[in-house]
Amino acid sequence: MLKALQNFFQQTTPAEQANMHQVEGLSNDAFLSLVLMTEISLADGELSDEEREHLLDELEREYGITGAQADNAIKEAVQAVQEASSLHDFTAQLKAISYEQRVELLENLWAVAYADSALDPHEESMLRKLADLLYISHADYIRTKLRVIDS
């Protein structure tokens, strides 16, 4: 019994586990953002080719990461998503970034959701949860969705 309690308290938190998945060339916040984008991609049960391409483009455009390094980053993000117990594990640390950056992240998440030209109800539900967890107003939630639809 005592051994079980000791093991429980020695386990790393999911946020710490996400930190262990660090990828060269990405800051912790950038990796957590990639994890959230991957979470949206997997919300409908699969990472489509279009969604994967969108993630690769985002890594190249925002961070200059390409090739094997980008593939590795996505692989690490998928693993982090699979190991996580809740979205809070990733959003807790991202609340520290500015409101504008969180809104920009939400817009990127909408773009991932629409990358395969279809918005799955699970993706939309997850986006609503993420907006709430990141303390993004409903008005900005709708504005970001409409901006992505219009582009």
C-alpha cells in the first residue's frame, strides 16, 4: 500500500510529460501549440493527409522546421496527445501567453480543423472546450472561426 502511494506521488504530471517530448527548434509553448493542433487533427479519430500537411506547413512557416525534424515533431505531438488525460494538461501553461497570442492559436486550431475541408462535430466541440480553457471570449471564438472560413 505504501509503495503504491509512493509510486503515485513520484509519477510525472501530464504537463511534465509534454515537456519531456521537447523537439529541437521548438520552444515549450510552440510544442504545446503543436500538441493542441494535433489534438484537433485527431478529434475525428484520424490524422488526415490534409491535416498532416497543414501541420507540416505550419512548422515550416512559423518555426523553419522541415523534413525529418518536422515529422519527428508531429510524431512527438501525437504521442503526447495519446498519453494525456485531459486538455487542461496542455492549456494550463498556455494561459500565460498574451490574449492576442491565444486568439491567434485558436485561429490556427480552426485552420487545422478545416484543413480537410470538413468540420467534424468532435473537432468543433473540442475547439469550444479549448477556447474556454484558454479564456478566449465567445465573440473571439466566433470571429476566428469566420476568419478561417472566409480565407
